[in-house]
Amino acid sequence: MAGRVEKEMVTTAFDLPGYRVVDNLGVVRGIVVRSRSVVGNFVAGIQTIFGGNITMYTELCEKARGDAFKLMLEHAEDREANAVIGMRYDANEVMAGVTEVLAYGTAVRVARV
């Protein structure tokens, strides 16, 4: 089972019910840096006039998180993990309009209990 991390084998908890950790393979991460486009800023600016969810930014954030998550899984698979525990997201503004999104956790090998 090592070498492939299914989405269901990623948790924000530090244990995985029904499994026991047999190897701790260290921290893994996926980093994505995104900028907002002029068109995206314009459309989002119009959406702010009407209030509610700013879908342009929601989509941008969701895509960035998804890409960071995928890169984290690839990093875990490179370490021959089959699960990631303690998974978290973080985001930082690198400069105006440019944001780093980080997905990270602990790569582990688990076995069914």
C-alpha cells in the first residue's frame, strides 16, 4: 500500500481510525504561489458592489488549495508514504496581489489494525 496516498488517507488529526502508524517519514509539503489577474480583480470588484460571495476569489483560492494539496500528496508518495496525518493549510501574501498557499503534514506508512 506504500507509495500511493489516497485522499481518504489524509487527515488533520494525528491518528487514522482503523490504522496504526508503522513509519514516520517526516514533513511533506506542497507550495503554490498565485497572483490575481487584472480581469479577475475587475470582476471581483464588480461583485463587491452587490455583496455576498466573491466567486472569482473563491475559485482562485479553491484552485490554489487543490494544487497545493496535490503537490503535498506527490511529495508524500515520493517518500513512499500511504497516508498523511496532521495536515494543515497556510497562506501568506508574498507581495501585493501575490499569495503563497502551503499544504503540509506528516507523511506516514500505516497498516490496518
